[in-house]
Amino acid sequence: MRPARSLRFRLFAYAAIVVAAALLVTGFSLSALFSRHLERLVGQELDTHLNQLTGGLRLDEASVLSLDREPVDPRFQAIFGGLYWQVNDETAGTQLKSRSLWDTGLVAPDDRPQPGETHVHDIAGPQGSSLLLHEIVALLTAPDGDHRLRIAVAIDRAEITALAAGFSKDLAPVLAILGAVLLAGFLLQIGEGLKPVHRVLAGVSAIRTGDSRRLESEGVPREVAPLVEEVNALLDAQEQAIKRARDRAANLAHGLKTPLTALAADIERLRAKGDAEIADDIAELTQRMRRHIQRELARARLRHGRSHDRTPLRPVVDGILRALKRTPAGENLDFQCDIAAQVTVPIDPDDLNELIGNLAENAVRFARSRVSVSTEPTPGAILIRIGDDGPGLDPAGLTSAARPGERLDQSELGAGLGLAISGDIVDSFGGQIDLIPSPLGGLEARITIPLASPSG
């Protein structure tokens, strides 16, 4: 049997997958946006250094290039400090550079930028580093004419990468908290969304236990309303089918009554003619037919399930015992009824009458002087005890009665058809009948009536 699949778990798993995917996309997107923003900020810083360098460059009367003031950032002074500047006088072939470059230089692609135009490059730097470089070309007038100056400022990309990594590290717990909040919200949403389904399940359980006849359709969401309507329609169809089956059973009984009566008359005529052996055989067959017909009619009359109402037990038992007291077998018996007035059972009154009546009639048939009917509460059920002081059953008979799959009307109990019909009634609402030795000395029938339907 395949394990049941939880709709709640399935919906939550889908929600978790969606949340995880959304958070991953959000995390990568925010990290990428932060990196771009950070690169723009760094670019603005490099452009500021370019402007400072350009403003401080001078050519003296000998056309020698010099710098009035260097940028104040201390990284320019630290050897391989991560921030570098360099000025190439392409006209004179001279160069100025920051102390941080030490014995290296900035080698930019030869793309020949126009004066005043800023170019951005990624180049190799000192000690295998990767640099982000901004450069411009400026024209500076000297006595010997205009000098073309190529001014460059670069920063180690490791600094940008470290800042981006720090942002991602700080972002991870925030996204984790957001994911937990979203999943909690999804869990609450799923719980609210499944409430109508639980209401339908509770309604079906109430129908099965007899507490309700139909599913409640008022206040049901549109998505669940068709299911409720279909279940109610199915219940209506089942009720009509049961009614038609009972009607057909009644018609069958009526149709067979006349032939069986005529057959009984034929049996008597055979006996009158002296054919007693043939008459007895036919009578036995006729009796078997009557027994089978009565059993099937009794089954057709069953309500097949728990009653929608609870039936008081004491009035039913009192009525049955009064009727049995007036029979020849019961007029000399002592009947004892120990049932509280408030005890009720979830069985239809007609089925309850037939159930108690058949077992009480069997007790009267075999009792010597006393028949007792009592109740005993048990967890989740009511136990009805019907005992007598008759001969009872020997151990072999009790073992046969308790054998799994043994039909009550086929075990040699001497109880007749009534015990089998009672078994059918009890089976229809999930109860059971146990036959045990009675404290009175005879046989005791114990009827267990569950107060709630068995699950599954």
C-alpha cells in the first residue's frame, strides 16, 4: 500500500522551492547591483584624482613636467598600496608616477583617447593584481609648443571585490530571515487555505458517524462548493438506491409468500397420501428457503451505518422483555434489566429492536429461570450484556463461535437465524458480538457498540 501523500507538505515544499529560488535570484541581483554601484563610486573617486592631478601639472620654461601637489590619499605613498597614478608626457617622452608604483608602471591599451575624453580599462598591475584604470589626455602649453599628457589613475580590483564580498556576507542572514518569514507566512496561508477541506472531511466523518445527514454548503468557498454538491448528490443517490433495494426486497417477499404457502399445502397433501419421507424433504427445503429469504430481507432492512440520532436503550429493552414475558417460554422466567435511563446508543430504533429482540429471544429459549440484560460503559463504546442461566455452550462451541470468518448462522450454536441477523446488524455499524459463559451459568451475548465510527 502506497503511503498517503500530504497535500499540506506538498504545498509547503512547492512554496519552499519558490522562496529559495526567489531569494537566490534576489541575492545575486542585489550583489550585482551593489558591485555596479560600488564600481561607479570608485570610478567617481578615480575621476576626482584625475582632476586633481590635471590641475597640479606644470611645464616650466625648459618644458620639464612637474606636479605641484600630489593627491592626498595615503595609498599613493605606500608601495603597492593599491592606488596608483601615472602621467606620461608623450611629447617629451617623460613620466611622473606615484610612489606606490615603485619600480613598475601602468600600461594602458594604445587606444589614443581624444583630449578631455575619459577612458576606462582593466589592466594588469603590480604583483599580479588586476587594476581598474581611468585615464584622460590633456594638452598643456609650453614654450616649445603644446605637450600631449596622458594621465592615468588605477585602483586594485581586490578592494572592490572585498567590499562586494562583505556586502554579500551581510546580505545572507537578512535573506535567511526574510525566507523564514515568508515560509511562516506560506505555512499560515496553506493552513487557512486547507480549512475548507478539513471542514469537508469533518462533515464526511459526521455523516459516517450519524451526526449529520448532508455536508453543510453554507459558507463554503467557490472552489470547494462543487465537491460538496457532488458528495451530497452521491448521498441522495445512495439513499434512493437503498430505498429501491428495500422496496424490491418487500416485493420479493410478497411474491414468494404465496408460492411458499401453496408448497406448504402440497406438503400436507403428500403426508396425507402417506409420502411422509418426500414431504419431510420438501418441508426441510422449504424451511431453508424461508430462512434465506428472511435473512436477506433482514439485511435489506438494515440502515447500513450509524443512526443520525441516538436511541434511548432502556425503553427498547423494557418493551422487548414485556413482550417476551407474555410468551409461553418466558411466562415463568425472571427478567432483570439493569440499564440506566440516560443510556443511549447510535442505532436506528428498528435495527436496535431487532438486534436486542433476537438475542433476548435466544436467551429466553434456553434459560431455565432467569434472563439478565445490563450495560457496561467501556472506552469509546457501550457494552450490552444479555445472559441466561441455561445450558450454555461447551468450549468447542465457544471456539467455533469465535473463529475468524465463522458465520454465526452456520456455527452449531442452536441459536437459529436470529443470531445471524443480529450479527449482520452489529457489523453494519462496526460493532461486534462475543459469546462467553454467563455468570448466571448459561450463555452471555456481549454486544459492543462503538460511540464513534471506526476509522478507515
